[in-house]
Amino acid sequence: MSNTSDEEFHAFMTGRWPSLVRMAHLLTGSHHDAEDLAQNALARAYVKWDRVRRSDDMAAYVRQIMIHVHADRFRRRAVREWFTPRLPETPAADTTAEVDRRSALMDALGRLAPRQRAAVVLCYFEDMTHAETAAALGTRTSTVRSQITRGLAKLREDGVLTALAEPPPAELRRPIPQRGAIR
């Protein structure tokens, strides 16, 4: 291809990239697959660029290429599947309750003051001592203790800790790692 064709393709590609990825995401349902699909479609368009630029609507031409590339990917994937009389995977537990619990906790932590949230997270989620938390926040240990006390009190008032205190279903329970253990 000549330099003008390369420049023309580059201008087209950079201008259409967001809309191509958006369309590819709608086709694939995955951001990573969408980027791959858009790149593959543009690679095929680059090979046929003389034909693409002579078309009435270059964007429609490339979208059509993308649809064909997606169909090809789907066909290749379907070929690799083997049907057997037994299921290869064991059923997974429904983790909806865990997601709901985590979402409620994240919302509650978001309602805390920033220093309270930092102290609670470092102490309870990162398993740091009060001294380690104070060093990380650049403050005194007594300040960390008061921030944690106020943060936990606010979480209790919010009712979140009460709701989260109920144990998760047995299939969602994981062993709690010991301090210093590899996670």
C-alpha cells in the first residue's frame, strides 16, 4: 500500500475504533473479546483497503467484515466442543448471596469518612496491626484506634454489620488464612 493509503487507513481506524469496539462488545459480551474482534476486523479491512475505500460506506463495509469475523470465531469455537454423555464440570454454588453481601459492605464502607474507611480497611481487610496501620496512614496509633472505633460504630448504626454477621451458606465459606500465611 502507498503512504497515502496507509495514512487514510490510519485516520479511518483511529476515528472508528471506539464505535467498532462498542459494536464488538455488543456482539461478544466481553471487553477483551471485543478488542480482539475489532482488531481482527481492521486487519482484514487493511488487507482489502483498496476495495473498502472504494465502497459507498467504508464504516458499513468494516462492520460487515466484523460480523463475518465474529461468525468465523463462533464456528471455530463450536468445532472444538465435544459432546459426551456426562458433564465435565461439577455444578458451582450460587454465589449471589456473597455478591450481595460484598456489595452491601462496599456501600457501607463508602459512607464512612475517608480516614475511618482507610483505618477499617487496613486493619480488618489487610489484617494490619494498629501500629502498622498508623505507619501506613502517617498518624498515631491512638488516632487509628479512634478512627476504627468511630467507623465500626457508624457501620453498626447503619445496620450493615448486623446483616453481615449472619454466616454465609456453607458452600461459600472458605477457611480464614492465618496471619503471615500465603494467601
